[in-house]
Amino acid sequence: METTTRRVRTAISGRIQARRARRQLVREIGSYRTPAERLELDLILGRHTEEQIAEIDAILRSA
């Protein structure tokens, strides 16, 4: 029983941390507002694979 409870708590904690991390990422991406800042973001993202930037692309598409 204790092990199951611990696993559930760990899973919930992990999901909470993931949501917090995503909200932080959304805030950080949202801080790139001017055309120059967006160009900088595009240049940064251009150095990475589509797989690496998939979450950021999803956030940008939903904005």
C-alpha cells in the first residue's frame, strides 16, 4: 500500500512540475514581443531539430 501511495504521489508531483515548467516556457516565449526579439527566437530555434522544438512550436502556433 505504501509503495502504491508513493508512486501516485510521485506521478502527481511530476505532472504538477511539468505544468509549471510549461507555464514558465509559455511566459518566456511570450516575452519575445518585438520583431527583433521574434527574429532572435527564430534564429535560436533554427539551430535545433523539429523534434527538439516541438513543444515550443506548439506554443507559438496556439498564440
